[in-house]
Amino acid sequence: MNDLPDKARSERADWLSYLPAFLVNRGPVVPVLRFSGPIGMATPLRPGLSLSTSAAAIDKAFSMRGAKAVAIQINSPGGSAVQSMLIYKRIRALAAEKGLKVYVFAEDVAASGGYLLALAGDEIYADPSSIIGSIGVITATFGLNELIAKIGVQRRVYTAGKSKDTLDPFLPEKPEDVERIKSLQRDVHSAFIDLVKERRGAKIEKAGDDLFTGEFWSGKRALELGLIDGLSDVRSKMRALFGDDVRLKLVMPSTSWLRRKRSIFADAGALDFGLLSHGFAADLISAIEARALWSRFGL
């Protein structure tokens, strides 16, 4: 086009302006996946971030024709270690299969399981004020046995298996239950640490084991510790790598409000208000749990 006379270029620009943008813009393509919210917390009306809710979007992103790389935006305080690892493995498997580099961009927070997801990136970026880290494992419950004793309520539990009532909040805490949970946590924590060391390599050697206490840091400090590779956002970084005409194509999971309602009615076979009531109650509990996760990071 640069070889055309000025008049011809002007005429071409005129008729190109009538075409849809996707026909005119031939810049490189980068699909963008977005992972937002707690991981693994799912209810009938509020599907959580899990492999089942994100697999189709991940597959679509890595199969996009002409993709130069895959970008992932993460805004998650964590949640299920298992679901985090399943999503991580799917991303790394497709990255190897398709030969595509993965760039991760943390938003407000990529902590705990959210940071585990970020490790799927070949490079990790964040905002200076993003919250990064929390490489640890937590189990939380309540002790309500004294409360129900005061109000005259008896707790009646029948089990087959002496450990089936482990950490029941309405029963007195048992030392052997606590040790069992801590042993489980050590196994999960160890696997998390091994993955961080494998993915970040020499970048985190100077920081040592202080990274694995469950502490979290700002994006600026995380860069100094080697947990991320730079401070940037997805648009700026992709334009710097692939040019100003790069096209970012957002790929979202199919979890619309209406589709979730349809699936409930389809499963029930009819409008079941009992099922709906159960779903809303479960959503309320899920919302409280999610709020507790976010609040740990002041969000």
C-alpha cells in the first residue's frame, strides 16, 4: 500500500472504512483467557473456577487460528489446590502441544491457588499494587460445642469409621484430628513449593524459603523476590511484543446466568422451587466463603 500514489491510497482508505474491522485488521492474534474469582467453590447457581468450567475456553484459546501466544489474566484469592493444579496442567499440556508461549497478568490478586495458576505462564506480570504470593495451605473451621451446650442442644453423631467426624465444629477438638489435618497440609504445601521452585528456578534462589511461609507481597516486591517477571498489563505487553496492531481476543467460559438457570430446570425436569431454594441457600454460603477469601487480602 505504501507504493501506491497518494490519490490511490486515499481511495483505498475510503472503501476500506466501509468494511468490518475484522476484515481490515490483519494484525497478529493473541487469545486472552480470564480467570476470576475463588477456585473450586461451586454451587447450583454459581459455578466456581474449575477445570470443568474453564476447559472449553482453554481449548478454544490454544486452538485459535494464527495465535502468536496465549495471554491469561488472573484475579483470584485461591481456593481448591486440586482444581488449581488441574487447570495448570491443562494449560501447560496445550502450550507444549501447540508450541505457544503463555503470558500471565495478575490483576488485583494472584495469591495461593491464584498464584499456582499464574505459574502456568512462561512469564508472569503484575501491577505494582497487585497482591502476589500466599504460598501456603489453610484450613478454617469453628468450635461451637460450648455454645450448643449453653443453649441446651445435644449433638448426636453416628459414624462408621472412628475418624469420620474429624473437625466437626459441634464436637470438642481432638489433638489427633489436628495432627492429621496438619499432615495433610504439609503434603499439599510441599507439592506447591516444589512447583514454584520448578517453574521459577534460579529467579527465586536469593529469596530462599522465606517465600513459602504463606506471606504475600505487592507486585513491586514480588518482582524483587523473583515471583514475577515484570510490571505490566496485558495490552501494553502484547503491543510491545507483537506490535501496535496486535489483536487481543477475549475467550470466556460459557457460564451465563440464564444458561445456569436452564441447566437447573433441565436437571429437575420441571420448575422445582425446593431445588431453587436449596440453590440460593448454597449460593449464600458460597458467597460468604468467597468473601472471606477476598477479605484476607483487604479486598
